[in-house]
Amino acid sequence: MDRHTPLLSVEDLVTEFRTPDGIVHAVDRVSYSVWPGETLAVVGESGSGKSVTAMSILGLVQQPPGRIVGGRVVFEGRDLLQMSPREMRGVRGKSIAMIFQDPMTSMNPVFTVGFQITEAMLAHGNMTKREAQDRTIAMLSTVGVPDAAMRFHQYPHQYSGGMRQRALIAMAIANRPRLLIADEPTTALDVTIQAQVFETLRMAQAETEAAMILITHDLGLVAELADRVVVMYGGRVVETADVRVLFHAPRHPYTVGLLKSLPRIDGRAERLSPIPGAPPSLIHLPSGCPFHPRCALSNDRALCRSERPPLRELGPNHRSACHFAEELVDARGLPA
């Protein structure tokens, strides 16, 4: 793959869900790219469309009630949305692998962990059962599962939460995918285990040289692992930037709100400042900018209420969907 060509390009993706209350606009013209070897973080509150975008990429949106209405998802030159179910099964688990949020429900409780990882390799790889078993034990050892040869024969319930998550990572990297998608990989884990899983993700990426989409609301994890960041709100992308630029010079009020709600350890005893209000209904989005009812920068300006702001260039690799982005100067949200 040419390093000057995106590995994955999501272009104007639209995914909806039909419900008794109306149509949920879960993903609304979302576009972003992932480059070979990089880690792209996708952040936002629950309901912002992060995970549904990933499920749409992999063709895992249940239809009905969901449906992909429009857009393209181009992976290594091919539009995944135009593939047959059989072709997509050849991509999932081999070229693109996903690490799901809940390791307990992501593994079959009636089969051993080793059997499940071995089967994933045999489904996509040209190897014998013995070779697959040997590689499974090697993968479990790589991600830090102790006594891997013995653990190979154990069931998911015999693993701790952190160890199950490591086993899922081993399964994801077993076929050396080109792209890893990690969906809130540390949500159910305590802080100590989270740090260990972070390091496991780093090792997994080094093992496969894969690009990674990291879906999270944990900005600390973003700062540790990401190269670039996509911020989503109300099913839309509202800001994209390199990770250092985003943390030091955000240009969307929602991003500023996320950063101001993050505890600091640099000695500044500032009170955390939550974002007022609640995320919008994806059935009845506000007119104009979807963030304007919660936005201090808007000040009820007519433009914010009436026109949806385009995602526009503000600098190298930095785009924002805010009419008044230039009025923000740093992560504290101070006016210019």
C-alpha cells in the first residue's frame, strides 16, 4: 500500500435506523480517512455515532432496523459497501479486525479460548491445524497472557476481564490485519488493567504494522495512543486535527468542552467544567449547528440557529464545523 494513499476512506457515509418514534440519523454524512500505520482516534459522547460508523464500515449494521443510505467506504481501493456478504466475510477478521467493547459477550462461552482463536486463523489462513494452534499460543503470549500453552485450553469464564480483552486482541491480530478497529477497548476494566491493555494495543500494532481506529471517550487514551483525532457530535464530524493540535488549539466549542471536563495533573487546581445540557435527539436534531443549544460561543446568534456549518479547513490537517472557529484560541476556550 502506497503511504501517500489512504488505507481507508469513509466518504459521506449515512446510516439510519427506523424506530416507532421516527428515523434515527445515527451517521450523517461522515467522512474521514485512515493512513497506513497511523492511529486515528474517534471521540465523542455516547450516541455521537462513533460505533455505528465502525459497524457500517464492517457491514455489521443489522438490517432492519438499520440501513446504510449513502456514501462510500473505500478500503485498499475497493468500496466495502458494494461487496457481497461472502466478500465481506473474507475481509472481516483478515484484512480488517475489530476488538469489541465487552470481551465476555464477544467470545463463545462453550468453546475454549484457544479453539476460538485457532478457528479464526483457519477460516482465513492457509495453514494446518497444528500450525494454527502453535500461532495461537504465540499470540496469547505476545499479548501478555501468562502460561499461554495452559490458558489455550481454558474457557472465557476462566479468564479475568483484562485477560479476556487481551485474548480478543490476540484473536484480532492473529491474521495480521491491515486495519484494527478498537471500540472502547478498556471501558469495563479498572484503571490498572486499562494501562496494561493500552500497552497490549501498542504491541499488537507493532506486531502487525496495522493502522488502527480507536473509538473512545477517554481523552487520556487518545493523548497516549493517537496520531490524529476525529471528534463526532450528533452523528456528524465536527472537528479533525493532529492530536497535539487538538489538545493545544481546538477550534470547535464541543471539543473545548470535552477538554475542559478532563482532569489535569499539572498542578493547576481548576474546577472541572461539564458541558451544559444533553446530547441532541438523533431523531429530531436542532436546526442549524446541532451543538448550538449547548454552546457558549453561539450566544444565540442567528447563523448558528439557521445554517449547518460546513467542515472547513483552518490549517494543515485541521478542519472544524463551526461558524466562529476563529474566535477560539486555546484549549481553555478563551476568545481571541
